[in-house]
Amino acid sequence: MGLALAVACTGTDDDPTEQTSTPQATEDVGAVPTEPEATTSGAATTDDPPGEDTSGSTTDGPVDPDDGSSSDETTAGGTEEGWVLVWSDEFDGDAIDPTRWAHESNCWGGGNGEQQCYNDDPAGSFVADGMLHIVARNESTSGPAVNDDDPAYDPSDTSVTLPYASARLRTRDMGDWRFGRIEVRARLPFGQGTWPAIWMLPTARVYGGWAASGEIDIMEAVNLGVDGENRVHGTLHYGSYWPNNVHSGIETTLPDGANPADDFHDYAVEWEQGEIRWYLDDHHFATQRQDGWYTQYTNDGGELVIGEGAAPFDESFHLILNLAVGGAWAANVNAGGIDASVFPQELTVDYVRVYSCSVDPKTGDGCDTIGDDFEVVPGHPPPG
């Protein structure tokens, strides 16, 4: 989740600032260091066989829709538009499935001053009652000063202490997709200082560090319920490596002013070659197209070039679920700061489902669900 608008947030992987939805900072895909961090895969994977699946998930391991295939067990998940289920977690077991999700563990602050340490403490993330619970607690915690993908990362480092603890889970190297429909049903937290995010980062980052290789923010929200705050945001981050990155996105609200913290809602994107669409409870509210995004990177010859076609949103991305506290966005809007009295707060996830387009799995085209009142976000042209 990167920052948006004036607040540039950073994200995970080795980039400086990750930006997110609309006028704020989105969560971390990069820190805001003076020099960019080098990134490595950093995902927690296992070489052991998946074993018995108790999570309610459908597939074992990464799925690339480019092969045009889907297992027999997922074809029943087809939709009228032609989307076929290829990966999911229904959280029907009694534990987080380690073949699908890895915890990040650091007190890096997302590169934008967030006040939580992420770790795998069972109090901060667990499966119960058919749901994934990510809980931010008012609990002083110590841990590594850099993100998990930094070459200097040391899991035994406890040099940073922050006043809150939370969790950030990702599917990297276990669930990585290019094109498709990604859908998450969730109930969001409320209160000043809360910052939940459902978002995606590139797995290989072939165009370089954040945000040259892109970031897809499916949903972000801050401070829900504070002074009537009820917006959710969908955003893309792209351009060149931080700080020469840009972002574009839009906010939306539920009908009749309903608050996303009061009940479960479906947050989704449909991603095809050259186009990404955002949905809230199946209402198509925004579209971004490749003529409004770009990547600028240094090629093998040392030249600064503009990527071709749909770059950077033409590579495999993985999913991230997290709940941040404070930071450059949440702590600087609405009532300001962090209201310690509202914690603990929880991001509750009913399910995660990923679909491939059966019409054309290689491009994701042909299964689109087009609304009649969506906004086309203009984005930014490449420099020059």
C-alpha cells in the first residue's frame, strides 16, 4: 500500500515508498530510505509437501493462468462471465495455511512512519469461526528495523520498538498471478489511526524497485467512522523508481452512507492485459487503462527507457493483507494522530478467491463485468 496524494507511503519489498489509494499514502512496498533497498524474494516458503489441507483452500502453490488450465476441483467455481476459480482460501480450518500465507516480521513502519510492528504472534492473526482475523493491538513490540526483503534483514534484530503490534500476510511465491479476478470479502476496522489494506505487489519486479514495477491497491481505508469517514480507495502506483513515482486512483462509498466497518463487503479487481477495474459489492466503480500508466526503468544497456505495452502491470503479482496503525496517511487526516482508546481493532476476512478468465487466460480478456456508472481514471502520461 503506497501513499496517495501528498502522502507518499511505501510498501514492502525493497522499494522506498509505496503509495496507495487516493489522496493519501498507501502502505508499504518500499521504504523511504535515502538509497533504495535491494530486494530479494524474502517470502516464507516451505520445501515440505503441502500435506493435508485444513484451511478450506482450493489449490496448492502458485497458479499461472497463462497455461490456460485449471484443476477439475476448481471448474465448479465458474461464473456466468467465464471466470474460473483457480485459488482460494475460505479459512474453514483452525489455523492459517502456511502453504498459502507467509507472515512478514518487522518494525520498519512501512517506510512512512507507521506505528506497528508486524509479527506472527497468534494474538495478531488467527483463523476462527471460518474467518481470518488480523488484529492490531496497543502493545509495545520490538523487532527488525528493515523490511523482510532488505539484504540487511536480521530476524533476530530487536533494535526498534513501536507501541502497536499487528500482522501482515502475503502469498508471495505461493500465490502469484498475472491477470484475473481477485476478490476478498472483509469487514474493516474503525477508529482514528486504523489503516487496513488489501493489495498486490509484483513478485519478480522485473522493472526495478518501487514503484517502477507497479502496485495494485484493491482496497484501502483510513479512520473509518471518524467524523463520518466512510470512503474506500482503489489505486495504482507506477512510474519510475521512488521518488520519481506517481499514482492514480479513486474513492467510493457504499449506498446510503453505510460504513464498511459495520459489515462484510466484497472488494475486487478484474485485471486484464491493458486494463484494471475496481468493484465494491460487484458494483464496478473505476477503470484504469494502459494509456494512463507507465513504467520508466534502466535497461540492460544502462539507458532510461519507457516500458512497452501494459508494463508494469503485465507481470505476476502476489496478494497482501494487513492492518497498519498511524503513518503518513492515517495519522494526518480526519481527527489526526492515533486514538489509542479504539484498539484493539480487527480486519476480518471471510474469504479470498482468485479467478482466471476461461475465455482467454493468457490476457484475462473476455470475462469483463462492465458497469454503467464507472469512472475512467485518467492516470499519468510518461515523461517526455
